[in-house]
Amino acid sequence: MKTYHKTGTLFLSFLLFLSGLYAGNTPWPFALKASCALAAEPGKANWQQKWGDMVAAAKKEGNLAVYTTANGADVRKTSAAFTEKYGIKVDVLSARGPELVQKMETQRSAGMSAVDIVIAGGTNLVFLMKPKGYLDKLDEILMLPEVTDPKVWISGSLPYIDKDHYALNIVAAFTRPLIKNTALVKEGEINSYKDLTNSRWKGKIVLNDPTIPGGGNSVMAFLASVWGIEGTKEYLRQLMKQDLVVTRDPRQQVEWAARGKYEIALGTNGEVVGEFIKLGAPIYPVIAAEGGEINSLTYGLGIVNKRPNPHAAAVYANWVMSKEGHAVLTKNARVPGSRVDSPREGIPAIFYPQPGEKFYVATEESFKRQQELLKVAADVLGPILK
């Protein structure tokens, strides 16, 4: 089996930290809490004046527009806390990534831009918006010492998704995109993704469509990091024999598994799974031999260029990556943050790796792999998707 502890340079120190931590039982977000005291960053003596000017200009703008692929209600609750602190009104539009990109394209064609901030998954930011030139680099925009201080981040540095610094991981959730109905699937019946090819599961699997960006595509890219492209392509061929049901609705997929309509759901959305588990649904992720992935889910941060409210956008970006804003967002989203001081209370244990559990970290390289897997999935699953 190909190892995948070296799938990218981002979060490298995080990987080394986790590898050592697994020898014990300490939940990883808390292991560095004692060392997260903030220090003044050299060369930033005048940051207070710059920040004060930025906030004053942002309040004059008075408005902010956020596009998101995340749960709209959670982003609105987070933004309400921002409004309460700074008095800046925030409008939030929630939709799928391609829909948001189409909206931005229409605006640009008309010579305008109506959005300031994007909160979305890495794929949408790095491969849909960045190539079209819709995003600004974040280096000069992030100025608060409690944001730029490398010691506050699990990775040991600002958790950029891409090498060019157009997108940031707000959260760092460990995801296992294979879930089972615990009332119908016995403990130990599934220990690997390959177990799904057993005839026992024929007609009992619902798959998130892997031919479009989303959970299905992400899980296939993850498996390709373990088995390679050809191995994953053959796996898809074997799954086709299982009378798969394919859906593009991540909530419907998890609900079907929770109700027992299907016993297994593959390529699930971790945030939706967490919601259903909190409500007491009889579902739980499978602890598979292949491991899981640490990623931003739908909570990556990008700042739009040609934005209508440049100062308000900068204040929002700094606030949401600060200790205060980060705590608000992660509590609302119920996922772990990428800061070492992120709160854990109320966040499902499924979003943290177990000691010794295999993992890899989503990087720009893994997102590129997702693009390749879109075509692979379309080639293999074409017959059942027509």
C-alpha cells in the first residue's frame, strides 16, 4: 500500500506533531494549548494604528457580502457576531460552488462585483475561483498579531491551502466519508472501503456523485492517494456491480442512511453527518484501514478582488481567523478549528483522529487529484448516470 503521510508540504509540522501524539491519548487540539500564548511580532509595532484605520474605514463602508458553500445558517450566526462587534451589516448567500462561480462570472461580465468574502471548500477556492482571477492574496490582508503569529496554528504557520496564498483553512476536521447505519450493520462487518464490494452490500449503498466536486469526488481522490488512480478506477468498477444509488444531495444521502433506506453511505459530508449524530440518528463513520483525511470541509477562506467593501472584508478576514472569531465559527459549524486554541466543546468526537489512526492532509496536490478523478468517475459511472 502506498503511504500517504507525505502527500504535501502544507501542514507538515502538523503531521509530525500528530504522529508523535498518537502514542498517547491526548486530543490533538489541546496538546499545544500551553504554548499558544501570543507574542508581539517583530516589525509590527505600528499594527494598532493600521488596524484602527482599517476598522474605521470598514465602519464607513458599513456592509459586507459573503458567498459560501457551507451551511448558510451557521455562517449567518457567525456573521451576526461580527455585526454585533463592528456594526457592519453582513449579507450571506449560500449555494453550491459552481453556482457561486456562475454568479460571479455574470457580475464580472456586467463590469461589477457584489461579493467580498468567500467561505468554501478548497476545491472551489483553488480550482474554480483562483484560476479565473477572482481572489486576492491574503498575505497583506491578514495583519492582527494573533493571526499572523505562527505559534497559534496547528500547522506551525498560517494554514494556507495553496502555495500562492489565495486560500486558508479555517477549520481542520478529520473526516471519514464512509458511514453506516449502526442498527443494520454489525460491528466489524466493514473494516475497509474494499469490503463494500462484498455481495452482502448489493443494493444497500448510496454514493455521493463522484463526477462533480463534492463528497463523492473527495473520497475517490482520497482513495487514489492510497491505491493510485488505476486502483481506484478498478474499485469504482467493482462498486458498479453493487447496484449503487447515486445522489447529489448530501443531506438526503445521510438521511437515507439514518432512516435505513440504505445501510451504507459513501462520500458523505462530514458537517451533515455531525448534525445527524448530534440529533441521535443511528449512524456512525466507519473506522477503515485506509484511514481518513484532515481538511477544511466547506470552511476555507478567500477574499475576492475588485470587492465592493475592501476594508470591511479585511476586518472580517482578520476577525474570523482571530481567537474570538474562530471560536464563534467553529462552535456554530461544530467542527475543529485550525488554531491551537480552538474550542472543543460541542464538537463531535468523530472530527478528531483516534490514536494510531491513519490520516493524510488535504493540500493543493490532493485537490489536483480530485480534478483527475472527476474524469475517471465519469468514464466508469457513465452507464448508471444516464
